[in-house]
Amino acid sequence: MAHEPLSQADVLLEGFLALDTPEGFRAELIEGEIVVTPPPDGDHEDYIGLIVTQVIRESRTAMQFSGNKGLRLSSGGACPKNHVIPDGVFAPAASRLYRGAGPWMPCAGVALVMEVTSGKPRTDREAKRHCYARGAIPLYLLVDRGVSSVTLFSDPEKDEYREQCTRPFGKPIALPEPFAFDLDTADFV
């Protein structure tokens, strides 16, 4: 029986899904490139902890958090579907979005993704931003350690966010509905 030949994108996706990364490392397929990231440093995790604590305490809508949850996102052109692992994913608790989800879940229902820059900041600043916008994730929060700022991207359209607000570490940044509170970044300094 003859089989359809696999496209380059299919071969890349199959190879990616079959990867066996070393313990603590994570692999992502971003814009047709396999990106392997080592375990994060303590400062990286501290920023995430500061944000999660505030969201759980202050958000107008009760939120569930998942660290390192695999998301399947649309891709452009000949690239296969992106498989991205944000540093953090927030979804309204009432949706129970993570219940029954596989290792790579669709992004529908996600309220906000966040990234804290590390070894490859350009990936977080550009490639992942485009992926999240293409996935119609309403909010993308980027903690950029290289320039000591926090940026909230909102209003996704195609592969870009139409709105962005950047605040230096130490200044609050407003998170809109469903969060509806000012994220305090004083402890980021």
C-alpha cells in the first residue's frame, strides 16, 4: 500500500514529538525550530513566584496556574504547529482547563501566558510573542530581565499584539479583566 510522502514540516513535528530530553530540560517547537532549554536559575523562579502569589491573591476572577504546560499553537506558512511551553499559564479556575488535558493542549480558554527571559531572550521577546498572538491568547506578560522591565501585550491579531504596555521594574503594571488589578513589581528590583 502506497503512503503519501511526509512533508518537511511533518518530519520535523514527528522528530520533535519523539525527542527524549535530559531531566530538567524542556524542548519546544517554535516557528519551525526545535529549542531546548536548560533548567532555570533561582531568580527566574523567584519572578514567577512573585507573580503567581499576586494573581492568586488579587485577581478579580479566581485563577488556576500551570507552570511549564505544553500548548499547541497555530503556525504560519510551512511551519508545523508550534509546541510551546510558557513559563506560566493562567486560566479561570471555573473552567478547569487543565483537567484531562494531555501534555500538549490547545490554547483556547487560556487567559494569560507569561515568560521570564533567560538564556535566549530573543525567543521570548519575538518568536513566542508571535506564537501566542497567533493562538489568540488574550494577554502575554513578559518579564525581561535583560532590560529590567515588564511588558503586557494585549489585543492579539494575526501574529502580533496590537497593544503593549512596558513598565520598568519597581513600577506597577495594570492587568485588565479578568484579573483587574495592578501587578506590583517593587520586589523585582
